[in-house]
Amino acid sequence: MAYQVRRLSAKQPMIGRLIRELRQVMNLSQEKFADELGMTFPTINRWENGHAKPSPIALKQIDLLLQQLSDRGEALRTKYFPEDESKS
């Protein structure tokens, strides 16, 4: 299935909250979420706690996960990136 990748852009605190909520929707621990993205546990932990921001490549992977979650992913996208809707 092909997905159109949209660019995510948000301030650091929003990214951390999005990642935590996405991980919880997927019912994954930080360790399992890290595996899903091909990252390490400390990386996910730093993102969620606001100590680091995902790279553009990691943001694309997160966007793909949001798209795979269909309605739930779109609800998260709208919650954290409402301005993206007007750019479509």
C-alpha cells in the first residue's frame, strides 16, 4: 500500500506528546516503539521528554505510522498539526 508522506513540523513539546500518545495508541512500550522505528530506547525517551527532536527521516517514519492507523492516526495528526489540514 502506498502512502503519501506529508511533512510533520511542530515545536519540541508537541512532538514529544505526539510520540507518547502514538506509542500508547499502538500499545507499545518505548522499547517496542523504538524497534518499530528502527531507533533505540534512549532516542525515544529523549524525544518524549523533550531532550531531543526527531530527525526529518524519523518524522517521515512517524508520519507513515500515523497514516497506517487510519482514523486514529488522522485524529492524532489533526490534534497535533491542525495547520497541516489547510495545506492539503
